Amino acid sequence: MSAENAVNAGRAAQARRRGLRTIDLRRLGRAALLGTGGGRDRVPDAIEHLIKVHRTRHPEVRADAVETLRRAYLLAESSHRGQTRKSGEPYITHPLAVTLILAELGAETTTLTASLLHDTVEDTEVTLDQVGLGFGEEVRYLVDGVTKLEKVDYGAAAEPETFRKMLVATGSDVRVMSIKLADRLHNMRTLGVMRPEKQARIAGVTRDVLIPLAERLGVQALKTELEDLVFAILHPEEHARTRAMIEADALAAEDPLGAVAADVRTVLREAGIAAEVAIRPRHAVSVHRVWLKRGGAPLGGCDFGRILVLVAEDADCYAVLGELHTCFTPVIAEFKDFIAAPKFNLYQSLHTAVADNGGRIAEILVRTRKMHRVAEAGVIALGDPHEVAEQPQAADGERVDPTQAGWLARLLEWQRAAPDPDTFWSALRDDLAQDREITVVTQQGGDASGTLRLPAGASCVDAAYAVHGEAGHACVGVRVNGRLAPLGTKLRDGDTLQLLMDDSASSGPDPDWLEHAATPAARIAIARWLTQHPADPVEDGSERPAQAPALRPAPALDAARTGEPVAVADLPGAMVRLARCCTPVPPDRVTGFAIRGGAVAVHRVECPTAVRMIATGRGTVPVRWSDGTPAGGYRATVLAEALSRPRLLADLTEAIAAQGVGIVSAAVEPPQEHRVRHTYTVELPDRHALTALMRAMRSVPGVYDVYRAKPAMASARP
């Protein structure tokens, strides 16, 4: 007996022993080879199995639906006739196998019809208009959504632009991506006829894009097989080792997991709980992950699968959990309640692990049969997304649209802002690499206004752009869980967030925001603004990003006050610039340095930049204050020490604005023992305004000190 036959025999024996019914999606493709016999008035032999599976999943299927599938198959078969796959098989075997996969997962008639026709427009003379006339606009839309863009038109951008097109179409109808996932699964199954380098390229895209999409759409049956196929191509040695472990367990005489499952059946039967108990073997990648988690130690029999308990109602799930935790020893760290808090991909289940009297630890999944159907098929199990009656309902009675989940809504938003295919492609992979989401409660004023789903690792900067789009530029501060926090703060699941926005702002993001942004939407918006406002040279010869405009417009200056420069250098004809690193204002002691372009940069004498340049032998230029006022006003950096309280940031900015002073930038440090420090770079209308400004800031309740920034602090960020 060959090794493969031995594995199959062992697996079958194990399944019989455990009373497990498994669905092997690989066998579905074989029906495509049955031929195309059949008269004009009967269902062709090749789709008899498809119709049978469809009726099993949807007993209400009517004769007109069967007729639609028959016509779709005949059109596909005739249009693809004469075409072959690289394996030598008739091409029609591919769309038929894809459709059988979807039928087994419970897809409805419209999806199956489009699946049979999904390659006709791309590879034959059939047009989208013909599809629409023959099968309706929904089928036309789905076929169009999965039709690839031509390389002759798009070149190297064809693949990313095709995915962009599919994602946009998925935003209106999730069935587009369902067909694409099934299409990729069948192609991955038959990838062995391709060159090794092409196999690796396709497997890489499948790993980076298709598998995360299958996870987000909840289609676990497709995701797990895709993972194993990619694993075998990209990591053949690890895959072979894992398969050897699975085969050894399948042929083992002992069945510890089956013994625990039998005990579970007994416990639930004695408790009077009607439940179906089965064993879910782990797929290869799952076993590999367990092996890594165990640090490479040998795996026990209970590590190769999990016990699945299926019941009728939600309440029964918790009844089962109570019995399990009463009659066995629970492993509390392994308990997760995805019924009360479903995953973002619709998944619901109770997860727990228990130890029996022999010390064997088994993982157990508890769910209703409906939950199980959704866990396996995800959005495919929900049928037509336009049929309100078939969709889950929110607590307020509104329909929950799975195609507008947080991750997809974010993706559709930022993709519009990524016209460059390379930017879109890399951003798409980065976005999909986030394997989980967090939920943040957003507030408007003091009241909760909604929830925001963000990828794990997202910061307050990401939240600003997720809520306000490109208007996120106007975010001037945040409160996390009621306390002021830096914009770079990483958010955690369940945090309460209040974004402090200045709607009158014309400011742009600080370059540091790029370091804090984790989502493509935020990064693309920030990068575009920085590109549109290129860096300018600073006084010490280095490059720095251009300063953002004032958060509040500075007051207009009289023409008489913009006649002459504010500082005069003893260098005839030289332009004079006030250094931004130390923001000197009269009557500060200052010195000057010649910089590129014949200008003179004016620094405070204690400025670390000035001290460093003098220490390296840089010559100075004598400068003195004049009686004029610069056209842009004076810039200064002031700090306010205060007791942390609500509305402190708003009250301080209002006090500054009331003095006719423009805010160039603002930063809030994390509170320390109920104290907080605000840093403002401001633009003063004249040399006398600084004293009045600091006095006004000290009058704000809770503020106990206001002072000029020390040069070392001002130079911490050039």
C-alpha cells in the first residue's frame, strides 16, 4: 500500500471510529470529468451532481432555477469548447469545479450561475451584454467583477488593478469575492503543472491577499485548504514533516481525543442536553502552529484535532459550557466567548479546553448548527446580500451588512486615495496582514457616539483619519479613556476615544504622524500632504519638513509693521531668518550664522544648535534686534503646566486665540500624577505679545505655570 493510500485508509478508519462526517472539497472537481451528455430538455450529466448538491443545501430550489443553471452550463461549455487547461483537461472542468465548491458551501442560484460563466467574458467571445440579457443584471455584475483586466492594456499593473476592481465590486456585492476565492482554490489545487517559480509567485499572492480575504469573509472551509496548499509550495520541508506527524497519528492504535469526546457525549446525555459531538481534525497549517507553540516538542493525540459540540439554541451553548466546566477541569486561559462578542468576520462560538481524569487536555468548540454553517462558509452562507430577510439583524433591528464590515469599509476608503498601482498593492498587503481588529468607542463631547473598528496596533492618528478622512489633518489632540494622550498612543480593544478637532484649522500633519500611523488610509493621506508641502532647508544646513500652517490664522499685520526686518545682521545685503529650533524673540540674546543662499540664521545664544556650530568652528555673524516686526510675526515656544481636567486643551487654545496669536503646532504629553504639560509653538503679532500671552494662559483654571521653552527642549525636534 502506498503512503498516500495508507494515509487515506487511516483517516477513513479514524473518521469511522469517531463518527465524524467530513467534507472533502477536493473530490468535487472530479464530477467535472463526467462528460456533457444529455439532451436539450434534460440536465446535462456533468451538472447532475451540482444540482443534487444545490438542492441538498437549498430544498426550496425551484425548476426555473435548475433551468437557469442548465442554460448557464450549456453556454459555458459551448463557449469554452476546444479550450484546454495546462493539465490537458477540457477547460469547462474549471468553472464547473469552482461552481461545485460554492454549491457545497451553500451558495444560492445567482452565485452558481455567475460562477459557471465567470471565465466566459475573459476567455471567449461571450460579452457582458450577452450575459446580462441571458441571465440578468446581477449575474452580469458578478461576472464583470471577477473578470481580469488585460495585461496588454495595463502591463505590470494588471494584477493589482484587477484586485482593486474586484474589491470595489465586492463593496456592493460580496458574492464577487466568494467566486474569486473558489476560483483561486481550484487553481491552487491544479498548480502542479506550472513552473516552480510561477507556483511560488501565485502561492505568495494567495498567502498575502486571498487567504486574509477568506479569513475576513469568514469562509474557513476555503481558507484552511488554501493555507495547506500554500504551505506545501512555499515551505515543502515543514509541510512534509507536518504531514508525517498527521499520518502517524492517523495510524496510531490509541485515540485519546476520541476517548475524551466519548466522555463528553456521556456527560451531556446524562445532563439531558441534546447535542451532536464530533471531532474536527486540524489541517496541516494548524498542526504546524500547535507544534511551534509547543516549542517543537512531540505532539500528543489530543493535539491533532478539536472536539466540536453542536446544539440547537444559543442558550444550549452556555448549558454545555456549564456541564463541561463542572464535570472536567477547565483550562481557564483557553476560554473565549465569541458568541457574546463575535469576531469581525461573523464567527461565533465558545472556545474552551478541559482536562479529563487522565490529565489529557482537549480543546472544545461549542456552537449552534447555524453558527457552524456560518463558521464554515462565512458570507457565502448568508446568501444574497440584497435579501434583507436572510441577513443577521442588529440589536436595533437594522440589517447587518457583512460587505460593509469595518475592514472592508476602510479598505474601500483608502484605495480611492492610492492611484498608483504599486502603492495600492503594497498598502493592500499591509492592511490584510493585520490579523485581528480592535473596537474603540468614540465620543462626541462627553457622550458615546458609536464604535470604530481598527486593526490591532492602530494609533489615535489612525482613528482621526478613520473617522474624518482627510479632515483628520485638523486633529489637535485626543482623550483616551477620559485623559489627554499623545496622538501616537496605541489604542487597545475597548478604549474610549475623543478626538479634539479644530474645524477652522488649515494645518497639516506633523511628519512624526507617519511613524504612528498603522493603516493605509492614514499613511496615504499624511504622505500625500507631506509630498504637496515639500521639505525646506533649516538654518544648520540639514533638511526638515515644511512647517504646517497655523492652527488658527494669525491676525493681519499693518503694512507699516512689515517694512524692515526684525533683526539686522552685520553682513551687507544678507537676508535674515529667525531659527525655528529655538524661536528667538526680542529681547533674547542672539547670534547669527551664514547659511546657504547668502542668508543669516538668527539663534538664541544658548541654543544647542548654535553651541554645536560654534564648537565645530563655525563662524558667527553679529546680529541685533531692530524696531520692526517680521511679516510672519515672531515665533515662540511656550509650555503650560496644569492639573489634568476636561476641556483644558480647548480652554488654553481659546485663551491663546483671544490674544490674537496663531498656533503653529501643539503637543500634549501623557498625564503624570494628574498633571499634564502642553507645548505650543505660536506666532506673535509683535514683540510685546509674548508677555500678555503667558499672562492669559496662566489665568486658565488649573494652569499653575507657563514658561518659555528651554533651548535644549526646543531642539529635541529640529
